[in-house]
Amino acid sequence: MATSPRDPVLEQRARASRLADLGQRVGYGLFGLALVVFFIGLIGDFTGGISTAIIVCVVIGSIVLAPAIVVSYAVKAAVRDDLEHGREVG
């Protein structure tokens, strides 16, 4: 039984999609953590450490999330284009 050769473009697209999903989970998770830390600081004592933690979460979350969203839309557009032109999408 012969197996068909794998399309490197589809493999790369799948890898990009997995990385984009991971980036979105990490980015949104850091935003959520920033909110939790903010409310902990709001209820308790809002110190400089709390403020630093919030800023770090938001900055790193933004750095991770922005490209992940762009890559996710690019993968979706590529799949849609393949479907419109009758190509294999994986």
C-alpha cells in the first residue's frame, strides 16, 4: 500500500496554524492574568510590584498576540483561497 507524498505547503500551513493557536492562547492568557493581578491589587494593596506585573503581562501578551492573530488570518485566507480554486486543503 503506497502512501501519497505530503505537500510541504500544507505541512507548513498546519505548523503555522498550530503556532498561531498557541500564540493566541498565551497572549489572551497573559491579558487574563493581567486582569486577575489588577483586581488582586485593587482589592488588596496596589504596590509597585503589582503594577509591574500588570505592565509586563500586557506588553508580553501584546508582543505574542499580535503576530499570532495576523498568522491565523493568513492561514484562514490561504485555506479559503485553496477552496475557491479547487485545490487540496489537507
